[in-house]
Amino acid sequence: MTVILLFFNFYIWQKLVRYNPMQLFIKHYNNRLRVQYAGALLASKRWLQFYYHKREISRMIPQILYFLHTKPQFTSIDEVIAYIDKQNANPHIHQNDLRKLQKFVNQTNEMMLSTSDENGQPSSRQMRFIVLDDAPNIWYFGTAPDTPKIEELDRGLAAIHTMPTSEGMTIASSRLRVYRAQYKLDELADYYNAQVPGFMDSLSAEDREREIIYAIELKSARLDSWTQHEEVTFIND
């Protein structure tokens, strides 16, 4: 009888969470937790520039702290930095980082793209992007040829930050390369239809023909969520 009652209890609760009242309760509870712990969860995003032996290591601080606290074989910051540098030089490690990035990219296709004009005046734009098979660190987006940002994009320098998901997942990077891709928009139609539904329908045939496709190749990125804060590397300079 106990087993049967436990089974029915589990079954009933499983059904309840699919209905609106229970969904609202869970959403309200999650929001309360997020507000309560927002300060601690976002603490890792507050690092400013930090120099150690004339090297800027702010992006490595979460990793350094993690290794010092969890790996007793490391007894100094220098040992940890040497270990991280060795990892970044290992192609196998880069493949692991690409897999980590893929999990984040699967959750978003919207980024804030920041560039600057010839006078150094910055500007930011909200853009949609797509990725092709097996290359999550190369993002593609289109733009009309008569927009002011064309000149800025052709300089090849930019920074990106994706919009936060409900789990607080974001991707940020300023270590990247921007260049014109050898694609026409129609050649990427299947990817746009799958990843950004409705985007192709909003453009006329003439607009699709004129659209210029740019690629952003991430060399490294910062991956953040409510529970994960990590710097990942895909290409060594």
C-alpha cells in the first residue's frame, strides 16, 4: 500500500506542475530566490582590471580561486596561472571549451554588438545571429550595405554580450575577429529558419540579395550563469 500511495503521489504532483496555478507558484518561488541571492550570483561579474606581475589577470580570477581552494597541489598563484596557460595551449582543452560554449549558444541567438567609429565613439546594437554546424564560436549575422555600421565592422574590432536567459546565461567577449563572410543570405536560409524563425519572411527578395553577411570568430569568451562563471579559449594568438 505504501508503494502504491507513493506512486500515485508522485504521479499527481507530476501532473500538477504542468498546470497554470502550480506553474505560477514555481515561477514566483524562483523569482524570490533570484532576488534574494542576486548579489552573490552576480559577484563574479564585478571584477575590474587586476594586474599581477604586469599581466592583466582579471578574467582568470575565478579560475585561480577555484584551483587554490579545491586543488591542494597548488600552493601559489604562479603555479595556478602556469597550469591555466598550459591548459589553454592544449587543443584537446579547446575542444572541451567549444562543447561548453555550444550549450550556451543553444539557448540564445541574440547579442549586443559594440563597435566604434574612426573617432573612437562607441555604439551598440542588438543583433540576431546564427551558427553553422560544429562551429559554435563563429557567429553569422546580416546587415544592409548602406548602414553606418558597415565602416565600423570592416575595421574588424568589436565586442559582444548576449542577452541573459532565464537561467542567467550570458556570453561575453572582446577577444574576437569580425570579417565579411563568403555567403549570401539565401545560402543561410535554412539556418535562419531553424534558429531565428520569421527573420527571412521579414525581408523582400531584393533585401535578401543586398544583405551583407559578417562573421564573428570568437577567440575566447566569458560564460556566465547563475551557477557557472568560466573563461573559455578556442584560439591561441
